[in-house]
Amino acid sequence: MPNPGKRTVQVPSETGFPPGSVLGFLADRSQLDFEVQFYQQVLAKRPHFAEVLRVQAGNLTTKGQLQDGLAVDKLLVAARPSDPTAHYNLACRYALLKQPDLAFGSLERAIELGYRDFRFMEEDRDLDSIRKDPRFRALVKEYRRRA
């Protein structure tokens, strides 16, 4: 039978915070999970905040949520249609999703807008699925020649 005069003491979690506390909740989450939720709240209030869109797309992709990352990349391209890095990142997302035609279209657009880091492009793991496609070498060769 419980003793009404006795107080219940909550044992701290591994992080040292009481279970159910806000600090305990935050301490038990990964930095990535925290950022995804935080940026989601920022975007709910400012949906065209380009820098937040860029980070959120990357975070979602890192978590393996490729379709969600793709949706955010599309929002970023719509918000900043002349940003070559936004188009490059969109190309990467398409490549990760094994959509080569869309990846090449976005990659070509990124280059047309001024993306010139061909060395990085040739090593970027996100583009692995299209790198052996003859269109990749032709694209890089053509634009290096123009540069």
C-alpha cells in the first residue's frame, strides 16, 4: 500500500535528466533529429527560407528520407531558380533516387547557371548512379571545354 506522505523520486536517465523532462527529451535525441524537427518548424513559418531549405534537404537525405529531401530541394529550386548549387543538389537527389534523366537535366542546368566544381562532381558519391553513364563524361567534357 502506497504511503501518502512519501514522495516519489524519478531516477535520472543516462543523460542525467529526469525522465519526461524537456531537457531529457532533447538530450536523448540525435543532433540530426533535433535539426530536422527544428528546421521543419522554421519552414512552417517561413517556407521560402532558402538557407534553411538547403540544410533541411541535406539533413533529410542523411536520414535516408530521400523523397522528403527531394521535395525540399524542389522547393529550394522554386525559391532560387538561378542558384546553380540548388540545381546541383537537386541533381544529386535524383541520382540517389536512380532517376538518371532528371538527374542529368538538373546537372546540366546547374552547369549552365555557373556550377564549375567539376573535380567535386567527379568524386561526389551522390552521383555514383550516373557517373558511368556516357552522358556524364560527355557533359563534363563539353562544359570543361567551354570554361
